[in-house]
Amino acid sequence: PERIGAAGHSMGGYTALALVGLNLNLEWIEKRCKTPGTKEEIGCEGLRDVDYRRIDMKHARASYLDPRVKAAFAMAPGMAASFEARDTADVQRPVELVLAKGDELMPHEGHGMHLAGLLPPATTTTVVLDDAGHFTFLPECYPKGFDVIAMLCSDPVKGTRPASHARTNAK
């Protein structure tokens, strides 16, 4: 019971972080996904048509901190640019972020590094995979996968997914 951790990729990465105290900033997400010119971004497709007037924003920032979870491991965590200092204030557990420098969904500097800068430096470790993209953390694809949905199968540097997996697994 003293060694329970949470791990996840993308929105699963956000979920792992929520279990150690990160709070959702739905107001930022609403503004981003409803702004002309940005609402077509990948990540907003399920969020742009939400009727945010029906949501109690105070309730939306509710904590999902679970005292049983002692650490979080987040790979390319979702919506990382949306967080503010108040959203990370309750994160007191060790966190490891594995970020993809070539993240095509959430550009590295504006998302992953933004979040890393808000988390407590004494308990946060950040690893940046230079040759990785957002979907590098998914399993390697068979040739048919490239035909069906190449975005999930392609990496910024072709052939580096196994090395990225090995480094992530080592962490």
C-alpha cells in the first residue's frame, strides 16, 4: 500500500497527475477550444461543442487527490499548457514527466515544459526524449497501421520508437 503509483500517457498522464493533486483548469480549455483559429486544433475536437455555461467551474476544479497514490509518472501529459500555479499547489508527491521534444499535438516548450516549471522542483523529475513525438509512447505499428492511421505510428525520427520505449521503461 505504501508503493502505489499512477502512470499514464496524454490524458492518462493528466489523470495520473490528478491523483497526486493536479487540478483541471477547464476555464483555460474552454477559452482555447472556443477561440476562432485555434478551436480546430487536435485535442479540442471533443471539447469545442461543450456548453460550458452549464458547468460549475468551481466544481470542475475539484481535487481528485488520492492519498493512496504515492507518485505519478506522466508521459506527454494532456492539456499541459492549461495549468496555472494554483492548479499544481496541491501536488506534494513525487512526479516524473517524460516529455517528447517533437510533440506534434502539444508543442514541447509551451506544454510539457510549462507544466514542468509549475511542479515542485524538489519532487519532480523531467526527462525529455529528443527523438520522440506525442504518439511515440504507443506500441510500434505493423505496416497496416501506417496505412490506417499513420499519425499514431510515425515518430519525428524514424526508427527511434524502440529506444524511446527503452528509456521510458528504464525510468
